[in-house]
Amino acid sequence: MPDYHDDLRLGHVLADAADAATMERFKALDLKVETKPDMTPVSEADKAAEELIRGQLQRARPRDAVLGEEFGSEGAGPRRWIIDPIDGTKNYVRGVPVWATLIALMERGEGGDRPVVGIVSAPALNRRWWAAEGLGAFTGRSLTSASRLRVSQVGRIQDASFAYSSLTGWEERGKLPSFLDLSRDCWRTRGYGDFWPYMMIAEGSVDICAEPELSLWDMAACAVVVNEAGGQFTGLDGKPGPHSGNAAASNGLLHEDLLGYLGDSPH
């Protein structure tokens, strides 16, 4: 089995560099924010963090391909780094501390590309989570100062904590009635949004989470962390991994139930 210790160490170095760049501009009064063609904001900090990560990858892993939210795809080959320099840019530009740099390594295998390393670094929350295939999922300040992550053992929807980001996407999918049914049936709901609910699933503090529209860079790092913590990460179509353009994540015990409410295919 491949050993991803070196890639994980590199991921932490990349995250350290990104944290320094993003924190320096967080809540800066002169932060420049543009609007992308899809009307989502992008700040100079998003671009600076991604350029920094790309530069370090170019030196450390020149043969690996890179896909980033701000500067697209470059290179080819069986190994590809996936970067979201600031997941939660809307929070970032408003001074809300819930945002993170997401860094993942994907490898080509028989079933297509799968994420094998993931680092989620949220410096304004003073939190970092990471995982690598076969090595488990952890949270802490560094590789040497970390605690193991484990999903919850909640086995009934009535006892479940359900996290989501917003209602509008569910309405567009025609799933708002099902979403509301799930909200009524579970124990509690909270709209944490972005990377955070996936990390809470890995920690065992949230049990189910779903989002109707996402990009690969939103999901790749989160998927490894959830899976290595013993949970399940699929698309709404039930296909494993971060390739479906949307996400359903759970402690594993509640996955079929979650897809029963919000999934795209009959369950």
C-alpha cells in the first residue's frame, strides 16, 4: 500500500504558508474583492494563497498536476493536487472566521481518481484537520500534536444532528419538501456551511450533512477526512467520492436514510 506520510507532511507545509497569507489579510480594511463571472466573490487573498501553494508544489512535486479554484488546471499525470485557497470566501470578506484552505492529493486508480490525502486548515478558528488513505483522520496543531477523529455512533434519524449550508439550492433541485421533512424528522439542524460540517461529522459532533451544488475543490479534502474517520462521503446519487457535483456525508450508519430523503436515485 502506498505510504502518504511525505505527501501529508508537504500538505502541512503548504497549509502553514497559506494560513500566514490569509490571516495577514483577514479583516484588512483595504482587502480588494472582485466578483467572478458566476457572481461569487474572490479576494486578493484567495489568489495570493493559491499562487503560494502552486509555487511550492512546483518546487516540491514538479511532476504532479494541479487543479485550483482560482487558476484552473495545469499538468497531467496520475497524481493531482486539488486546491481551494479559501473555502468560505463570503465569510472571509465579511470577517466571519469560518473559512479554510483545502488541500487534497488525488491519485488515479482502477476506479478513476480518488482523494488519498486531505488537509483542511481554518486558522481563524485555530483548527486544522487532516487525513491520508490508510493512516486515519486527525485534528490538532501539528502532525506530532494531534488526536484521532472518529464519527458518531448515532443510528436513528430522530437522534441525528443535520448540517446544511442554505435552502436555495435544494429549492432549485425540487428537493425543498424532502429537505424540510428531514429537518422535521431529525433531532436538530444547523446551517454551518462550507467545510465545517464535514469536519464535525469526522469529529462525531454532527451526524449527517448534504449540499446540492459543489465543485471538486470543495469536496476532495473533506471526503478523505470523513472516510478516514469512519464515515461515508458520496454524491447525492450515492456514488462514493467527490465527483458528483454535490455531497452527502454521514457517520455511515445514517447514509441510506440521508439519501432516502435527499438522494437523486431511488433508494
